[in-house]
Amino acid sequence: MTETKDQKLHLKSIKLKGFKSIKSLDLKMRAVNILIGANGAGKSNLISLFSFLSQLSQGKLKTYIEQQGFANTFFHFGIKHTSNISIALEVGDSAYHVDFIHSANDDSLIFQEEYCRYVDSPKLWHIKGSLGESGLLLEAEVESSDVRHDTLGFMQGCRVYHFHDTSASAGFKMANDLHAADYLYKDAKNLAPFLYRLRKKFPKSYQDIVVAIQTVAPFFHDFYLQPRGNDEQKIMLKWLHKEHDEPFSANQLSDGTARFICLATLFLQPTHLRPKTIVLDEPELGLHPAALVVLAELVKSAAKESQVICSTQSISFANLFEAGDFIVVDQKKGVSTFSKPNKRDLEHWLEEYGMGDIWNKNLIGGRPEW
């Protein structure tokens, strides 16, 4: 299959040392990457790496580290056991490498070395930044602009989404600024203004979202998106039932339906607005098995342009993907390991079972150790 222009800038591999529960990792990535494993195995730690890289690329790493409990918590078993964190990425034809050491003065990270290069070239372009922030933010040498652009573009185009909060105080159930619609926020707080923008500017994508929701929630007719407040600068998420004329509030959606609305909006927004890399932690939470089938199709369709990385513990959801899409996560004595299933070894089982069933039978690992 020929790669699209966007796929050529996908993350091809990650090498990681000394990061949280990950002592060492060398992982090849695909368009779809499904992390599967037991609770506490380390799936969320790998997912958190993408938040780390996003903050690094925006020059916000120092603040992010402080908010997450300071630097010591990022080192594998702490700084008494691990002296440095090393991250190496291959994005398209570009490679990026950064090493961190610990600053005892304020429990922060210090850039020990940071450089980028072309994958097939031994020449390095060192990029230096201020203490605690990334040199990627600085203008690199003219001849290294392409390699820097690809790496920076990947990091800034990578977004980690969590749609777990569906409580009455969830952000997407509150009134939001009508103009907060440049992109879908990581918790979908701005869902109403974003949908309003799609309805006005991208009606085809908006209608695709409505149809997808109707597939899993047949009672749903449409969204009711009406600006309100002073100068009509606020908007709340409301929706219409097929059997009723009056709009309902977002609080009158089930948790599963609310999450699916967020997921459908994420995956069915126009391609040029959708993140180049979508990272999700357990998107199956609260979804009916029929909704999981639709979600899997949305993931596969989006992966034609956007790279998708998500964790799951759902047997039903895992059954909907190919063996090569999986990364099996195990942990032993506090050390997380990541491996790819060998499809050849599973050929006999795959004739009758999906990958979720095979995982549940403990044939590929990723199960709790008793």
C-alpha cells in the first residue's frame, strides 16, 4: 500500500530509556497501534510520553514537569536508580534525539544533549535551548530546516485525548466561548463551539458526525447549537430527540453516548483539522459493543491520514483489529516491557478467534501475573 503524504510523516519508531516504568524500549510503530495489557502494566506511561513531547515542542516542559510532580517522578525508579532519560524518534526521514539529566537544585530536567538528523545521514545538527525548554523552538541552521520541521511538526501535531469525565461538571456540558473552536481540545471541553464551526464551515463533516451518532444512538436527531448570552458569544451543547420538539441538555445523554459523540467528532472532523497523531487512553469506556464496531471503523478510516495510538482492555474492541496493530504491555518487578505479537505463531488461533480472545486466553502475554 502506497503511503500518503501525511503517513510519510508518521512516527516510525521510538527508542526510550529510563522513563517512568520503562527501563528500555525499542518499538516500531504503524498507522494503527493498539496497546493492550493489564492494569498498571505501563500503557499509560507510554501514552504520557506523547504529552511530554507535546509540551517540550511548545516550550512548556518545565511547567509541565512541575505540574506532574517534578522531575524525579519521570526517572525509572527515581534518580537513585536512573541517571538519565533518553528519547529517540524516527519521523518520516527525520530522527530526533534528546538526553536529560536531573537538576538537584530544583528537581527539574536539564537537556544534556539534543540533536536532529536525517535517518540515512550521520551528520548531526545540535540544537540548544534554555534550561528546561527545547531547542527545537529556536531557528536551526538553514540546511537543517527540513529535518527540524518534520520533527517539530510531529510533536506539535500529536494530541492526547481523554474523554473520561462525563459528570455534570464536565467541560463540554458547560457554556463555552463561541470562538473557542480552532481545534478540538483534549477533553472536548469546547465540543459545542467546535461542532458549531463544523456545521457552518464544513457541513459534510458535520453531517458525517450526526449520522455516526445516529448509528449507535437511534433516538438522536441532531445537535441544537444556538449562541446565547451577551452578544451571543456563548454556546452550550444541546441535542434534539427524534420523538420530541424541545431540545435536551448534554446532561440528558448517557455517559457512553456522550463519549461516543466526542470520539465521532474527533475522528470525523475534516482531515486538515484532525491531529496528525491521535493518542487515546481506553476509548472503549462505557461504550456498547455495537458502538465499539463503529469506533473501530472510525479509527481505521482516520488512520489513512492520521496515526492512531490507543490503549485498551476491551476484548470486544481488540477483536476488531489485526495482529500487527498490537503492542503487548507487560510489567515484572516494576519494569514495563513492550512487544509485538508474532502473527505467524498465531495463524492457527486467528482462524477461529480475534486478537482480543487470544489475549484473554493469555497466548500473547499482557495479562496480570499472580
